[in-house]
Amino acid sequence: MARAKGNRVAFCVPMISLIDQTVEQFEREGIDHIGVIQADHPRKDYGAPVQVCSILSLQAGGLIDTDLIIVDEAHKVFKLIPRWMESGKVFIGLSATPWAPGLGKLYDDLIICSTIKDLIADGHLSDFRAYAPSHPDLTGVSVSAGDYNSGQLSDVMSERRLVADVVETWAKLGNNEPTLCFAVDRAHAKKLQNQFLSAGIPAGYVDKDTDRIERGLIGQQLARGEIKVICNVECLTTGVDWDIRCLILARPTRSEMLFVQMVGRGLRTAPGKDHLILLDHADNHARLGFVTDIHHAELSTGDRKTKGKVDRKDPLPKECPKCSYLKPAKVSECPGCGFKPERMSAIEE
């Protein structure tokens, strides 16, 4: 619509992995004559009316002349964006998790086009089945900047029993499906990978420093079934369009954004996929609820009134005592195994 009016458009992404993916999607929709601003990308063309830009490249090289700026993953606020907004241009932010503190100071309105629950109901996202097979003791882990201290968290989650339980649970419930495993840090991710390999399960490893080519090759190995599990840390929460049918959450978090972004990696639909298997070894569901229960009706300005405010209408899910399936609190019979607790009489004979 902007192009039909003769306006120039910049589409800004926070990660290099999103550049080519965005260009390909635009061209499928009939948007051509696209330039790319990202280091020495071969499609660099400053004269093109549509520019797909790496925000980091813009921060290093300077702003460009454009009429409309669309910011992908807008919950990631780079210092360039507030400065660019001072120009008076029109900005549209896109995010599945627009709940970052202070976002309401940058954007005027929150437009909720749809929710995860709506998208699942309409078949645009996959349904999921969640299990809570482990319950780590986080009582000694401190909290800073709203989330757990990663160093202390790694020590707890790297405990031998918890690492072994991740592999044993996957072998039991993972159905041999292509899997992403979210770890706390590199050391924890490596321990998990080695535990899978020791059990004869081919597993890969990815972190934020894994280059684009190697990451692509690992994704292809997963698609071909040559590896079954990818243990990752600090990445693969955005910009991944792999066919993932099982997720292992071995990374406890208090952040709704991180939680939803992690689960979102497995919610893409695919032929033959009727649900995502969620193996929560971090008690994230017990802490935050199902991703379909997390709602915010307004942008956060960063003050105490809106910071972290959740519009949750449903109580937290309950764990089935027999199979660890996570079910809505008001559901008595377990959808996973059919177990139904019987009311016990308090009368002694």
C-alpha cells in the first residue's frame, strides 16, 4: 500500500538470519526491486524503493531516506529506533510479544490483530501438548533485571540428574520428532548435547556465534533426520522456520517474552503435524501458565502500573500426577493418559 502511494519503505530486522528470509517472502508477495542494507550483501541497491535493513548495519552506517519504517521484532529496542523516531516518520512495529517495558513510550497504539489461541483455533498455528517431567529447585537462584541469574541457573540445571532426565523423557515422550532444546548457557547446552550423544541420539549444537552457513547445514541435517535434537543457547528464539515438532524447555525463565518466543519456535504448522510436544523441565508453565493464557491489553510505559502486568483470565495449569501432562486447572480427567483422581473421604472407619 505504501508503494502504491509512491512512498519508500524500510523494513528493519534485528538478525542477519532474517534478511534473506524477508526478501524471499516479499518477492513471493509480488514486491520486487528490493535493496538490502547489511554489510556487503550482494543485493545492496540504495536506489531501490524497498530496503530490507539490518538494524545493526544502520546503526553503524547511518540512517536512510525513507517514508515508512517497519520494525520487525519491535520488542527488541535498539538505540537507533528512538533516535530515528525523532524525524517524524511513520513507524510500525511488529511483534508476537509486544510487552517490553517502555515500549509504550515509543509507540502510540497497540493493535492486537490476533492471539496465539485464535491462530491455533483457526489452524494457522499448531496445537500443543505440554508435560512437566522435572521440577528444578530454584530457591537459591537470585533474580536480576527481571529474570534468573544465568550463572546460578546453569549450576542448578546442569545437575547430573536433571540433564539425564531430559534425555530419558525425550526418549519416552518425544516420539523421535525433530527437536529444539533450549539451554541456559553454552556449558549447559554442551552437557545436554553430550548426554544425548551418549544415549545414541544424534544431536547438534548452536549458539549465537554459530555462523549462518553452519547453522543452515545443521537445520538441513535436522530436516533429513540425520540429527534429532539441536541444543541451543541465546538463539533460535526468532527467525527460525524449521519444522520443529518437539521442544525441550531446559531453561527456566520469569520472562513472558522469552517463554512465548521459545514455545513459538514449535508452533509452525507442517504437513502431518497435528500438535507440538512440549517437554517443560523448567517449571515455566507452573510459573507463567500456557502461552495461550498470556495477554496484555496495552503497551507498557515502564512504570510500576503497567510493568509486568498480565491480563490472565485462566488459572495456572495443573500437572497430572500419573503422566506429568499439563492440563487446564478445571479439567479433571487427564487428556494425556485418562487418569481421573477420585475424591477421598475424610471419614475414618
